[in-house]
Amino acid sequence: MKTGSLLGIFTLVLALAIPIPTVLCESLTIAESEACENVRGWVSVSAGPVTSFAIHSDGSLWGWGENRHGQLGDGTVTNRYTPIRIMDNVISVSANSGITMAVTYDGSLWSWGGSQTDARRHVPTKIMEDMIYVSLGLANTIVVGANGDLWRISASYPLNYEKLMGDVVYASAGDHHVVAIKTDGSLWAWGSNRDGQLGDGTTENRQEPIKIMDDVVTASASAHSMAIRSDGSLWAWGANWNGQLGDGTTEDRYIPIIIMDDVVAISAGMHLSMAIRDDGSLWAWGGSWHGELGDGATGNRFDPIKILEDVACVSTNGYTSIFGFPVAHTLAIKTDGTLWAWGNNTFGQLGDGTTENRLYPIMIHDRALLP
């Protein structure tokens, strides 16, 4: 089934009560724009382990941060410390440490990065059609098709494609596992389960998807898993060594436990978590070595703490550095369309023109959009 247009994707996701990662507001009719709430400015962000990407309301994709594998897609292997325009008409983007993929409004899936020497991989290259969403983890690349098929793509070249299941509307690739939501709201998981991140009550790895819970509207996976149910309740399970589950402990959980209510959006990082409540407040918990929680401190938070107001979108990530400790940063968009960033900034992934870590959220000014 062809996606046809952005409206088809937009309608599909709304009908299934699954939040679309971004909407190109200026591509919609007046009536459709009302549904999109006439957002202008930044509309979606995606934090990779060492890179950052943001989509503007005009559909343009911007990237910054580490670029030695060409993962920014600007045709170079030069790190970028402020946002640089990559491509247009993008509705979804995701990155791991060396590869980036994006879906455009016509359903095309594009890929770049993964090589320090092959210049062909330093610019976006079309690899699939009829897609609506992409998610990259450490060990998995997952793509959701417009017809509901879920595909796994190999992380190395040449790319290999494997169809995993059908009837899917959303999926999130964690560090070594995947969670997926079907059209009936059921949540499924498979992959590594060492810390209980599948949520089936065991630590047994699963090669095939297993049903975890019902009535789920969105989910996020990293070393742990989180899910929001239709009543706004947030559930979490899996690794908890830094308190990233938010239950006040460091005890791993092998089945989903409820954390808080009135939640509308989430993002799971390797050792931290972010959640937006229905009043627009952003809450964070877990580990913070370089300010990635955004509360001005370093160390662990075992319970959610409020960070910002009027937040519409958030993304966090993380990785283990060469020194053996976790590193992460966080990106957020406020309801006024402004972009904010904080945490580790070793490769310029905050986009403020420096490599200085930030313990508090700072606004990445619109002047970065100027030539």
C-alpha cells in the first residue's frame, strides 16, 4: 500500500490513537492544520548516542554532533557544533552511534553513515519505500511500513531486510530488544531479556515476539522499557541500576510496574528516563553524569523530578563511553516551538556551538537556521 501523502500517514496514526513523531504542518490543508494545532518552529527531535536531529515544521531535517562515520548526512566527516540542514520533507528520524535513517512524507526510507571512508554513505540514500516510522537501537534497526508490516534491517552494509510481524503501528528499538504496538493496542517484545526488559516475568531471551500487555498507546525502549496506556498511566520495567525506572529503587523489574499518571509522551535512555505529563510538565529520573537530567545536579535520581514546563516533545539517549561510564544528552521542544538541550556535549551534540556540558536546559536559538 502506498502512503500517498502525509495526510494518509497523519490520518492512520490518529485513527489508531498512536502519536505521530512529527507532522509537516505546512503541507496540510487549513482543516488539517487545525488538527496539527498550527505548530511552527521545531516539531520533533531525536537524540542519538552522540548526535542530535530535529525536524522543523517546514519538514526540513537538521543534524549536529559527532560525524566521523558520516552519520550527520552532510557529505562530510566533520563534527558540527550547531544545527546544519540535511534534507527536506522528513516525518521521522532515528540514529545510533554510527548510522542515521529518516522517513520522508512520501514513505521513502533513507539511510546514511556507517563509514569513515566511503563518501557514498555520507549523504542520504534511499533504501526502501512505503514506510512511516523508523527506530534505531544499539543492535536493531526497526521500520514500520504503511501497511503495518514491521521490518528489521541489518546495521551493517550491505543491508539485509527481514519482515518480523504485521498489524503494527509503532515500534521502539532498545539497546538489545524491541517493543512493538499492534493496531489493537497490544504491546509485544522480543530480544535480550537479561534485566527483565521484555517484561514477561523472566530473564529468558525471546527470538519471537511475545505479548506483554494491552491498551498501550506508545512505548520506548533502551536498557529498560516504558509504556503509556490509554488512561495516561506510565509503566516501566527492566534495568534499574541508576533508578531509571523511577520507582524509588535500583531493583530490576521483570514485569511492568506503574510509575505515574497523566503521562502523554516518554523517552527511555540507557540510564535515564523522561516523561511529559498532560499539563506540559517534563519529568526526569535516573543517572546524570553530565547534567542529562537537567536539574542542575549530577548523580542519580530514583524518583521523577520536574525539569521544565510547556514541553511538547522530548528525546534522550545514552551510551557507555571509552572510560566505562554512561554518557547522554537530552533534547526537548517547548509548545512555542523552541528547541532546548542539556547534558553531555563532547561532540557538540547540544548544538550551542560549544563542547561544554550543560546541567540545565538551554535554548538552541533559531539563528542556527540562518545560512
